Amino acid sequence: MTIEEEKTCLRAKDYYKQRRKKLAGMLPEKAAAIVYAGREVTKSLDENYPFYVNNNYFYFTGLTEPEGIFVMAKGDGTIHSHLFIRKSDPDKEKWFGRYLTAAEAKQISDIDAIDYLENFDEWFLTEIKEKTLYLDDTLPAHQTLDIEGCSFMSLMPMLSELRLIKDDYEVAMLRRAIDVTDEGIHAILKQMQPGQYEYQMEGLFEYTVYDHGSEEVSFETIAASGENGPILHYMTNRNILKDYTMVLFDLGARYRGYCADISRTFPVNGRYTKNQKKLYNAVLKAQKEIITYYHVGAEMKEVQRVSRELLWQYGSETGLFAKDATIDDYYYHGIGHSLGLDTHDLCENRALKLEPGMVITCEPGLYIADRGMGIRIEDDVLITDDGPVVLSQQIIKEADAIEAAMV
């Protein structure tokens, strides 16, 4: 991470404050937005599933502990942000670690009004009357029912509008997540060979990104070899890597909450066969051209149409398609999605028009099941007024360069 990016990290709470200010500008008078952190789910008698904070809560507060509640109330010309967190429990802390203190929560979030959850119900019934409540559907139902004078609305359209446009902090975190992902990909290139297992590549990638500062992966790693390549969300990762086949990797590191999402397709033995290289270069040629359509004002439905045309054109030129086939036989997913705190980041608008600050994946692919070939090449693209910026441009994807790296 550069010195400038480190400085950006240190200013994280300034960005949380800016986001809350934007939300305040979107809320109508006599309204309140309520976002719940989420709660732990029991796995067995004395064990919980890993907790993942509601990213809408994290977006405004920077906090990752369960059960917290963020409230923004607007009325009579004033705007107040409140945060409710767990109170210290010495017995539970012996088992699970210490809870965040109010002072620490304030330091991270830059929210002054912080109280404990045990006081939430009383505060809520006293302060939130005759208001429209905007919820993101995570608050427990018993805390939102039968409240006299209140009506309920979805907060999701506002959240989608806010989270679609990335601020400087978010772009810096995405860049770092991508850099760490690149380290994991290089490890795969150096060590993959016939006779290994898909899960070994998964483990190697995850070990490497953890070793380079990632706290977790963005999603379950896809390491789809041979006949598994055409399966879009293949996550079993139990097959042996066979000579003269390829592995389609769809993977990403998460850094300070932000997700990289990269796809690359590599030959197991370090050399593409003639047909593999033809198909690979067809997908790569299409991807490079499709990225040029990632400009301000472009509609994703139009980019999708273009992707289908280009993949059909360049794929047909390989001579590998069946005579009676259509593009739907070989390409059956969308060209991209918003990326951020979630791999498929919040986006309520299906007819998305690209704007500066959006980060959108570009992931064309061709899948020929009867040949045991699946190829996808995915990069993460920042939309700017000056054109698309490929945040993952440093990650190897030229066929000849891949072969050279695997020597």
C-alpha cells in the first residue's frame, strides 16, 4: 500500500461521517433510518457460525461487532445520529473476547451519541414517534411492530444509490484487495501442476492472501478444472488436476471489508493446447473490446448485448462451436456487477446506467461442456469521466505471458 493509501486509511472515520451526511440529505423530514448490525447464529451447543456484519451498518459506522444498531433521526430542522452497542459482559468476554467500549466505538465511527442496547427500546419508544421509519430489513421484527404513529419504508433504494458510487477510501481499499489477490494468483502460477487437487489451489491462494494482509476471502474460491469449468459456481474443489486441461479460477481477497473479484483460466501443465489457446484468445479479445464500452452514460443492458455479439463473433471464428448452436449454448451469465463491500454489491437498479465512481466487473466467458472447456476472464473496472480504469490491470492475462510465468 502506498503512503497516500495509508493516509486514506487513517481518515476512514471522515468517510463514514461523509456517508452519514449524504444519507441525511436523502431522508425526508420526520423520518428515521435504522440499520442493524446483525446477530450471531448458533451452530451447536457452544459454537456460533462465523459472524459477518451487515455491510450497510459497517458502511456508516466502520464497526464489525454483532447486535449494534445505527439510527439517524431527522426532524424540526435537526439531524441526530445514534449508536447502540453491547454492554460489557465479563462472563461472556472470558469465552469470546472483550466487547468494544463506547469510547472505542466513538473513536472508530466518529458518532458522539453512543448508548447500550439495553436502553434502545425505551429510547426508541420515546424518541421515534410520528415518524416514517426507513429500514434495511435487518432489524428484528419485534422492535418495529405496533409502534403508534409510525409508517415503514425500505431504506434499500437510498443505500443502493449511496453504495454504488465509491469514495476515495473505498477505491483505495479495492485496489489493495486486488493487489493481494494478485499475490495469490502468482502463487498458483508458480506451483500448479498435474496430479494436484483443486482444493490445494484453493488452499494455496487463501494462505497467500492471508499472508499478505487479507483478513478473509471475498467468497468461496472457485477452482474448476476440466469438465468443471463450464459450471459457473462450482465450489466443490475436489477433483484432481489432469494434464492438458485448464482450471478456471474465480477468486478474490477481501481487505478491510472490500472485495476483489477476479477470474483467470490457466493451463494445468503450463501450456495451452491449440484449441484452448484459440478459445482463450477469443474471450480475451472480446473482453478488451467490451471494457471500452464501460464509459459514463452507458447502460449495462447495452453492454450485455455487445458482449453477446462479440463472444459469438470471436468464438465462432475458432471453429469450436457446433453448427446449430447459439450464443446461449456457450455464454449464459451477465457481463458484470457492482463491486464493493459485497462481491455482488448492493444495486437496486437492474437498468443500471454507468456513472463516475462506480466499480463494475467485466467477466465474459465461453463454456463448451462437451469439450471440457470453460474460460472466463474477469477484471474490476472503475468508471471515470476520462474513461474506464481497470483496477486489476496488473494481474496477468495474456496467454503467452501466463505460459512464461508457469515455466
